[in-house]
Amino acid sequence: MAYNFNNAIIRKLNKSIQNGLSSKNLHPQYKIVINEHSNYIKAIKEAGLKINLLEPLEKYPDSIFVEDPALIYKSNIIILNPFDQTRNGEKDIIKEEIKHLFDNILLVENGFVEGGDILNLNNHFIIGLSNRTNKEGAENLSNILKKLGATVDVCMTPDNILHFKSECSVIDDDVILVSYKMAKLDYLKSNYDLIELPIGEEGASNSLRINDKLLLPDGFIRAEEILSKKYNIIKVKVNEIAKVDAGLSCMSLRW
Ligand code: CIR
């Protein structure tokens, strides 16, 4: 299943996170982020995962977002190609750090693609084209995934959304939690059951289903009401770290 995991990779927090890329031009306070990040780690442990902790990278302000430079599929690690020049070098470092955990390393060599734009449902992947992922990168990654036995569709990310997954997440088999903007995508509407969150609760749409738990960003009352009927929720506060456009999925790689 798309949410059954045993292991996670998380990078320790760097002070330079204060200078991470921010679509809102905000700077999170390091001291507050320390708490949020450590609570995130606790929540991942509570969901039952064994954590592989990577060392912090001060040179790369956004390097705790380990989901963006790498993708795990079966026992393969695929090293992606982050678009932003301040992040691109993360891929070479993470490759060396985690290659021993997987049987095979593959590389996206042409175009740009970031993990935040890749939604995985079992053996199917949706790659969202965005300001960070272009056609060439999506095509290169599709070819790699197809050779490994997956199916792939490429879809547009709506305007003003950083990554495809910034506003959606897989929460059950063929069930995707979506913001109102993502709910308008014909591709998603015609292929999946969508749970649509109301305007103002976009931040909750990047939730993280892990085994029998659903990690939900704290502070979204409607989302909690809707989802707590069916899911075993762990609330995780990410208000400060959200200033650099973080969601829950981006701070770990899971397999
Ligand atoms: C960035 O702009 O790259 C970071 N500040 C946030 C990355 C979030 N990544 C993700 O949602 N997969």
C-alpha cells in the first residue's frame, strides 16, 4: 500500500533554515523551528518508523526538505534534479549519504524534477509540472520509473502552488486529500476519490499517511473534523516552518 512504511530518512535541522526559500518572503525563527522539527521526528516515530538521521547541511538552507532531491521506489533510490540553484547541490550529498540503504541508484540526468512534485500511489506515479519540475525532467523520470515497472501520468500543477504535493496527499488507497484548487484538476477528479478541504485549509492538504496514522498539520479545524471520523490523527505543528513553504511530506523520505 502507498502508505505502509518501515523506515524514514530525516535530516537534522540547520540554523540556516532561517534563510530558506520562501514564496512569502518570510524568515522562520530557528528556536521555534527546533521544537517543530523535533515534534515532527517524534510523530514519525509514533507512526512506527525507524529513522535514519542525516547530518545538518548549513550550506544548504532548505536541505531538511529531503523529499525534493531523491525518490525511493521499491529498493531503488532515484536521485532527482532540483531546479533552484541554491538547492541543486543537495542531490550529490544525499546520494552519497543514503546509497548504502538501497540496492540500486538511478539518476535523473536531463531536465529538472523535485520530489515535491511526485505523488506515489503504489505502482503509479503522478508527476506535476510546476515552476520546479519541467517537461524534460518529468519525461526523464517517467522513463526511469517505467523501466522499474511503474505507470506514470504527467499533470499540470495549478498556478501559485509551489509543488504538486503542496496541496494534496494520498490518505488511502486511491483516495487523495486535496485543496479546493487541486480538486478542480480533471485528471484527479476522473481517476480518484477526492476529499476536498475548504478554502483557508490548504495547509492541511499536505498531510502524511503512515501505516494506521495520519499526520495532520495542526490548526486546521475543518480538516480535523472531517478526517478524525475515519483516521487516527497525530497533529503536528508546522506553522513556523511553513514560512519557508514546508509541508509534512517534504521533511522525510519513507519506504
Ligand atoms: C523550497 O522552496 O524549496 C523550500 N523552501 C520548501 C520545499 C518544500 N518541499 C516540498 O514540499 N516537497
